[in-house]
Amino acid sequence: MILSIVISSFPPIKTSKSAHHCLLILSFSTPFDFQSKVVVEEDGGPVVARPIVFTAVTLLDYGVGNVQSIRNVIRYLGLDIKGVETLEDNMNAKRLIVPRVGAFAAMMDVLKNNGALPCPSFIIIISLLPCAIPNSNMEDDKHERKSFKELGLVEQLIEACDRLGWKNPSKIQAEAIPHALEGKDLIGLAQTGSGKTGAFALPILQALLEAAAPPVHHSFFACILSPTRELAIQIAEQFEALGSSISLKTAVLVGGVDHVQQSITLGKRPHIIVATPGRLVDHLSNTKGFSLRTIKYLVLDEADRLLNEDFEKSLDEILNAIPRERRTYLFSATMTKKVQKLQRACLRNPVKMEVAGKYSTVDTLKQQLRFVPAKHKDCYLLYILLEKSESTSMVFTRTCEATRLLALMLCNLGLNATPISGQMTQTKRLENLSKFKAGICTILICTDVASRGLDIPSVDMVINYDIPTNSKDYIHRVGRTARAGRSGVAISLVNQYELEWYIQIEKLIGKKLPEFEAQEEEVLLFLERVTQAKRLSLMSIKEAGGHKRRREEDVGHKFHGN
């Protein structure tokens, strides 16, 4: 596992006469070592960035009033505290060592609430990177598994995998990596959560290591295209984790983030570019001195999603801007006609790998449905969430507006829900996603933008509040749970207007789903509470958005049973 530890200096949260420093030295008394990247920031600029390994957890106090604030932050992060002087982790008592919290905002909320930390002080923010989860192994038979060494990886990358806790390659990695190391183009069809990122990242990093000149001389070595901003960030983090020992530099080019800052990052000539198509084309057109002429590797991740109408034009421009002499890796959960067309256009004699059926779901996933009247769908949603209140859940809706309304309604009903959709700013999306990963919110209300490529290991249940109109999206949605051999539940609420779409899903997966059992009389006991909560939510939305009022009313009526 990898812990990302950021030590930053912040303005005073609350003035104090005892303005002394606190120093937190982290490590873990467990059977595992945790490699961490420490970045010391002063005035917003990184000063130090180096990997170190911690072996003990100690809090050293140099001032009065500092300890309690730091202790509160550590508790907030999920670490057990055994006394003021030493913080020891009890691995068996925690599902994760540290919650997956990339949420700077969430940390600041805690500090503001207790308000006792003087300045100048060093605050330590800890996040478990997405790449730090165990490598996805789709329950291969052990005698069939190969080691990373047998796949042909160099020792430096084998050690990187070991630091991440990847003991064996997943199926897609075992099939893809040897062909990639031979210089072949690849087409990989694999379920979400199968380790696809490692399947293309490891061969690219090995090629970078084995290049004639040192890695420092190979800027713009590989370009990875992703359909979503969150997935792009996750891919970059995984590259950084695997390439930490060679000082790998990455650039993430996505919308919703300052264009100038991204241009500055490109000016530092990173090895790896991870981008959404639109923002990459923007930089190709407007960032002086930037081109893709040196690219040796192109990766199309979630290729079926990249080839929709939104990205098609941008993708054509990118393919025209990169050298023909390159290696191309295409990874997708599904093989569509457009993917087949792209394969013929830009891959040379590719090796095709398919580690699962064309549109299959994993055996550890329990899939159910419930036919419900549209006007009672909210009641059934609340009933399911309360019945499985110990679970972390993702609830999928069809529209961005519906995510907001549902999240407000559930919060008004006393549940910890947060929305994420494509209409949000990048900062807000990441903030809400981080709250969910950290366990601050246990329910994530989302559109399909969140259903691809984001590995959130603690998801226990997926609820299809709105049935997807594209049946293939069902596969991607339910792929959020039952990952890497874990069990999970997916429940679809089907109203009278969605039956046709549901029938298409049954045809796609080749099975009829059993019914989720619930007594209608018990469900309708929530009707009055749900109606009142939704009314309050609609009022809040109307008050918040003058010119959007009519659209939000329409959305509420159309998708929430009025």
C-alpha cells in the first residue's frame, strides 16, 4: 500500500500565544511496510518530494494546545490513538489503515471545528491513493497464476508492485504484459476492476526504463486518454506509484482545472500525459511549444466510452497529431462496432485478449430487481438504504439534476448522501468523491460519469434508481461493487416506463434477475416522510437557482414520481 502524506504550512486557523510547531512522525507497527511520498509545500510550491518508509507512529509536541488538535485529525483519519506520545495502528480493528481521503476540504473542516491549532504549524494530511488498493485478481485458480517476474518485468517494477501489495498479476495483466513487452499492439476486453491500468502502465514504464537514454531525457513518452476527469486522475496516480523510484513525472490534462497551471506542468516536460480528449486538443491548439511528436505509446482506456459523439472529433484530431510509429493499447469493458472500426484504423496486427464473456458480470455479484410504481420509487429507495444501512452504496440516476435532488432528499431524511455529476466543477466533484471514499458520506448519488474506471473498494451495494437507457451501461454501473473477488449487491428499481430498457438488460446479460423481497405495506410507511423531504428539497433547489427553477421542477416531476 502507498500513503500519500502532504505536509503543508497554512495561515492561522485560530490565534494563539503558544505558536509552536508540532511534528508528526508516522509509521506502522504491522507486518507491512508502507512507502510514502512526502511533499513539503511552502507558499504553495513543492520543496521536497521523496519516497520514505515509516516504521513507527510518534507524535512529538513542542507547544501547548497542539496535541489535541493533531489527535483529533488522526482520529478523524481512522487511526487508533494509544496515549499522547505514541499513535499505534491496530490493523485488525480497521478495515483500512487510513480512509481513502484525498479531501483537503474535509481535513480543513475538522481543523476549523476544533479551532485549536496555532500558527505557524505543520498539518499532515493523509490519503490512501486509489492505486494503493490490492491488485485486482478475478479469483484465478492459483496454479494458473504467474508471477510478475515470469511475465518478464524488470526487478525495479517487481519491487514497485510488491510495495503496492500486488503479489500476483490479474488475468488481464498476465495476458497483456508479455505481448506488450514484445512490442505488440493490444486490445484488452476486461471487466471493470480487473487491473487494466497495471496491464498498460507496467509495459510502458519498462519501455521507459529500457530506453537508450535515461528516463529524464524521454519527455512526452506516453499518452493515455480517458473519458472522465476522475479516471484520468486515478490513472496518473497509479503511474506515479509504480514509477516512484525513477522520479516519474506525469501531467493530468482535464477540464475544470486551471489551463495555465496545466501549461506550466507541460513546460516541465513530463514523461506521461493522462488526459481527456477535449482538454488535450485544447492544449495542442493553444499551448505554445506543446506537441505529441515524441509519443511512443498511446493508450485508449474505456475505449467504448471514448468513441461516443462527444469525443469522436477530438479523438480524430489527436490521432492525426501523434506519430504513426507507436505502440497502441486499447482497453474496454465492451466491444462495440465503433471500437472494432477504431481497431482497424489505428492498431497494427493487435493481440486481442478477453478475460470474461462479452457482457458478463462477476459471480460474486448478487443482482436483484424490484418492479415499483414510479410514484413510490423514492419510498423503495429509502427502504433499501435503511435495510442495508451498514453498507456503502452508489445510487445511479439518469440526469445531473436528479442526483442533486435525490441527495438533498436523503439528507433531509437523515442519511449521509452526496452527489457527483458532470455538471459540477472539478473541485466539487473531487471533494464529494473524497467524502464518500473517506466514509464521511456512505451514499454516493451519481450519473454514469461516475460509473467508469473509479475503483472505490468499500462499495457494498449499487442501486439503479433509474434504469440506464443503454443496456451496456448496466454492466459498468454494477461493476462498482463485487470487485477483486469481494461480494456485492446490485438492486434495480424498475417502474412501468422502464420495462423495455430492463428487458434489453436481461437479454444482454443472458439471465433473469430474482426479485428483491419487500412488503409494500412496510415500504409505504415512509410515504409521508419521503413526500415532505422531497418537497423541502425542491424548495431548496428553487431558492438556490432562479433561472433554473423551471428545469428543476420538471426534473423533479419526471424522475421522482410526482
